[in-house]
Amino acid sequence: MIKSKMFRWIEVNSYEQMSEIAAAIFTEQLAKKPDSVLGLATGGSPLGFYKEMVRRHQAGELSFARAVTFNLDEYVGKGPGDATSYHEFMHQNLFRHIDLPETARHLPNGLAEDLAAECERYEKLIEASGGIDLQLLGIGVNGHIGFNEPGSRFDSRTRVIELTEATRKSNARFFEKEEDIPAKAITMGIGTIMSARKIVLLAFGDNKTEAVKRLENGAVTEEFPASILRKHPHVTVIYGK
Ligand code: GLP
């Protein structure tokens, strides 16, 4: 059997168009396989996508009733109820508006006492779910995916990672004071992300142009984590400015 490889680049003119195309891809996934395992992301890039998914759900166009979700990451020391946690981001922007059962929503527990055990638990849970069918990604200006900072091993799995200054700075907009920005996070590893059957990456705006260029033409190197996606069998990059 010939293994087909697909790397699709979709250039868009607006953030809304990017969000709509991504929503169409996820809607199609859920239509074909209602019990899909979806990998979800946080940040500014997927906000419009979530809004569109909620709209489609409210219009009766799609249901998450049989789906399962796994988020990429969570800050160490943060959890539900904390406005700057990724738990809360997901609750406010997606979960509270849709019919995804509470027991089917998964994020790493940044409040776990034993963080190493939590990382192992999360990785095993993904595996036990049958693996991620469709993973959503953003991209950091330094090429990070999830919170896999430059230098992350391509075969890494869910683990605790120290955030770089660059990442803390670009996420500062979500926090009131600089000292509130967490120093560490739990993130799915690059190996975990690469195990997803399909991947959709969103990148919009002038500050992402360099990263998109590097993703397209740069070397495949652990110094630019997203570059490994070029070795993945099924990726769609939706980008624009
Ligand atoms: C954050 C998240 C990533 C996200 C990236 C880009 O640090 N951990 O999952 O893709 O940074 O964020 P944004 O979409 O806000 O530019």
C-alpha cells in the first residue's frame, strides 16, 4: 500500500476566514466520526474558531455529544476557576456552550501534587482513548507547538517544561502583572502531537509571518519545534495576515 502524504497550505485574507475553514474541517471530522478524539489548543489563534464551532452547534449543525477532547497544555499551578488557566479558557470559550460531556473534556492538571505522575496519566489517557484523530495547533513566534519550546526533543511525550522568556512575554497580555506569568507548564510532547492522525495549524498576523516561512522552508530541527510537522502524514496549515 502506498502511504499518501498530505501537507496542505491554505492562505486566507482574514482571521474570520481562517476560523471558518478550521471549523469546517472539524465539523466534517465530527460528521464522519461523531466519537472523534479531538486535540484542542488555547491562545488567540483558535478563539474565532471556537466562536464559529459554538455558532454551528447552536444552529444545530454539529454535536460534540460523543466526542472526546484533550488539550495540549496547562500552566503549572493553575486549574479550574482561575481566570488565567487554560481550564478556564476552554470553559469560557467552548465547553460551557456545547454538549460535550464533562467527563469527555481533558486537560493536564497543573495543580497535581505529583506532576510527573500527572504527565504519565495524561499520556496514558490519550493512548487509551484510541489516540487523537484531529489535533488543532497554534504556533509560537519561536516555533513552539503546545508549550514545546525550542530544543524540545522530537520524541518527547507529555511532561513539565520551563517556559522561555520569549513565550512568557508573548503571553503576558493574558496576565495583569508580569510576576503572575507562570514559569512552567505541562505540555503534550512533540511525539504526542505527531501521533495525532491529522493536524490543523492556525497562524494569523504579521508576528507569525516569520514562523510560517520557517515552517515552510526552514530546516527540520529541534531548534524550531514546528518544523517536525513537515514529516507528519496529514497537516493543514491555515495562515494569513
Ligand atoms: C501559547 C500556547 C500555544 C499557542 C501559542 C500561540 O503559548 N501554549 O498552544 O499555540 O502560544 O498563541 P497565540 O495563538 O495566542 O499566538
